[in-house]
Amino acid sequence: MATIKDSVHDHIEVHGVAERLLDTPPVQRLRRINQLGTVRMVYPSANHTRFEHSLGVFHLADRALDHLGIEGQQAERVRAAALLHDIGHSPYSHNIESVIYRETGTYHDEVHGLIGSGQVAEILTDAGLNPDRIADLIAGEGELGQLVSGELDVDRMDYLVRDAHHTGAPYGTIDHERLVRELRFADGTLVLDEGNVQAAESLLLARALMNPTVYQHHVARIAKAMLRRATERALEADATDAETLRRMDDHGFHALLRDCEESAEYARMLDERRLYKRSVWAEFDAVPDAVLGADYDERKDLEADIATAAGVDFSEVILDVPAEPSMTESTSRVLVNGEVRQLGEQSTLVNAIRQAQQDQWRLGVYAPEAESDRVGEAAVRSLDLDIEGTRIRDTRPGINATLDEFAG
């Protein structure tokens, strides 16, 4: 058994097949994948890795299995899935996943190929574990897959607490020990036991508060958008291919961006934190449905329209349209008077949080500071935005501070 000191869970005891998996190259690679990608542009201490997080998920899964009374091979499969659940992540975690998906059709949790061959597969097979069944658990399939990937999964419980700890943002604080202790299965569904509606609400509320302050902070979003643009340029220049790229670590990937002529300037700007600025920051109701529903190619056309109207180079306009607000945690289930109910049916907080998420949603148009005003005016016209619901960059004294604008 290996005992590892952790910043969040104190001491983590790694045992069984998970201990043998620890030093495999796919797991060790996670030491070189930052958990929060470009968020560290905002929170300098957010330098924790996917490796730490994977250990935390293993630990919480192990605790949950003990409380649920699940032992033997079933438990070993879940522990292995918990440790391996992030080995499919590309560099910079989720930041360039959309680019990788367009090229490969594969998301980070589709890991059958990674687990089905090599040293990981050998260790799993030697332990009597089917690699395909481990990959299915990582994808959230089956009853026990809900522990690894679901509305009440231990993945979410660890990253909220860990991200809050390393950023210093207090909003992700949840009673994860109680949540793990109160998990139950009811007719094959993972639920929280009686008296835990507030505990379930805390998970939902923590995620809702972390989104605008950490995960969707405007500086992190701008840096992420620039990183995606650099990745696209490197792929278009055949500096690498998507399959090779998704197996790189952060360091190798960033070195590639620096060495590729087509992406080098973006890499330098990110290195120096010389970021684009917000030209437009538009609320949900200000954005036409055609823009909200635009696919990748349509968004490229819209960027070209904005650049032409502003008289700037196409490379100097980035249109950032996040996915529409969603709240999967509201479908998590709790026992109330012996009956399994969805949290959204039981909690009066859910509708308020759902509305808050929509209020916090923003479309962004980004450009270099010197062109930001022209790009903002062109974007409002080209995208047919409702000007009353849209914030355009304003350089008049006091305006930026009033709008919580453009720092960094």
C-alpha cells in the first residue's frame, strides 16, 4: 500500500490494483496536465494537476465503496476507474477539447483505446479485470459507473473542493465527507439518503458559484480562446496531428506552439500574458438564436464578417459563444420520506440557481486592445446584438471599473 500526502484529503492510501497503476506512463503523464488550464492566468496558485485530482477521486471512491459495503472485484473495478478516469485528457485539460473533438470525434472520457492496450491493460488483466469494463465505468455506464461519472459522482466532489482550495475561492466548499457517507443505491440509482436535500443543494450551489468566479472568468475565457486559435493554426500547418496532440502534456504542447510559425505569436502572447481584450460582453437575451446555434464553420464566417466590417485582419477577432446554461446536478436524486425524488422537484433553490446561470452567461468578442473599440462596434452590427443588453468596451474614465471590465 502507498500512502500519499494530499493537500485536500490529508493522507490517501492507494492499494490493490490502483497502486500498481500509479507509476504507469498514462497516469504519470497527468502530473504534467494542469487541472484548470488557463484559469491560472487569473489565480496564480491554481497550479494543481490532473494527477492530484485523480488521487482525490480514487480516495473518495474508496470511501464511498466502504460505506456502500461493496467489496471484491466490483470494488477493484471502481477504484481502477476512479484513478484512470482522466487519462484521456488532452493538454490544458478541457481548454482545447473542442478542437480535438472536431478532428478525432473523441472526448476525454472515451478511453477504451488507451486502457485496452499497453501497460495499463496488462496490469488490469493480470488482476482479473476486463479493461473494457473499466472504460465503461469511466463513461458512467452501469450502476457503479454513477460513482465515477454521474450527477452525484466523486469526480465532481473532489474537483470542487480542490479547485476552491488552490484558487483560494471559497465558493467550492462542500461537505464532501458527508456526501460520500450518505450515498445509497435505490433500485439501481445512486441517491443521497434521507435528510440530505441541503447537502445535495450545496453541491449544486458550489458549482453555480464557481462557474462565474473561476471556470468562466473572463480572463481565463479569453486565454482559452487564444489557446484554441493557436491549436487550430498548428494543426492547419501540419505541425502535428490531433491524435498525437491529444497524448501530449502541457509542456510539450506549448513548446510545439512556440516552434510552429503559424501559432508562435499566440504562444508568445500567452507566455507574456499579453491577452486580447473584451470588445463585446453580451448577455444571453441580447444574442439572436442564429448566433447561439451557429456551428464552428458558421462562427468562423461571423468572425470574418466582423473583421471585414472593422477593417482588421481576420486573426484579430475571436467570437466566443459558450454552450447554453445547463445544470445536470438538478437531476441528482435524494430520498425524501422513503421516496426517490429529483433535486429539481424537491429544492426551491434550483429555479433560482438556474436563472442565475442564465443571468451570468455572456457571449464574448475579443480583439487586441488597439482594435477593440472598432471590433466591438462592428460585432454589434454584424451579429445583430440587442445593444441595450450588450456591454461594449468603453475607455471613458470610470466606465471599465463600473462594468467590472477588462482587467488583465
